[in-house]
Amino acid sequence: ADERLSGPITDNDTYGWDMTPELITAAVERAVETAGDADAVVVTGAGCRTTPIIVELERMVGRPVIGADSATFWAVAAAAGLRLRRGSLGRLTDCSVS
């Protein structure tokens, strides 16, 4: 499905489910351009690995970026009682679970 966020560079026949960091970055940039006053950017999808680039994405767009993979790691760590290093998953690690 084309949500019109990543533009014409996301050809599923070429990339399938393997979203490269460059494609994810372009999609996040486009989302911010499209919804400029949004408080955060949420990146969903099993093929979007944001964890390695989450800090840079947040720096680039100046707001929290929550990736499905990063949120999963954060939730699992919280459920297991593990404390993550502040900032290791972007601003998400500034949040606590009640």
C-alpha cells in the first residue's frame, strides 16, 4: 500500500521487505514534510529496522521517532526489569513504564 510518505523510491518489487536505512530516512523526512506539526514520527513495519539509526533520525527531524523494532526492544526490556542506557533507543528511553 502506498501511504504517500516515502515517494516513488519504494518499489516493492525491488526492495521487498528490506527497507534500507536510506529508504527509512527518506520516509521519515517525507513524513515530517507532510505532517510538519506532528509531535513525533512513528515508523511501522517489520522491514524497517530503525534501532541502528534512531538517534540520527531524531537529530535530523528534531522530534521523537518511534520505530516498531525500537519500541519492541524497549517494551521487552521494561517487562524484564532491565534498564536501558538513556538515549540508546532515542527519546523512547527517556520514558518509564508505570
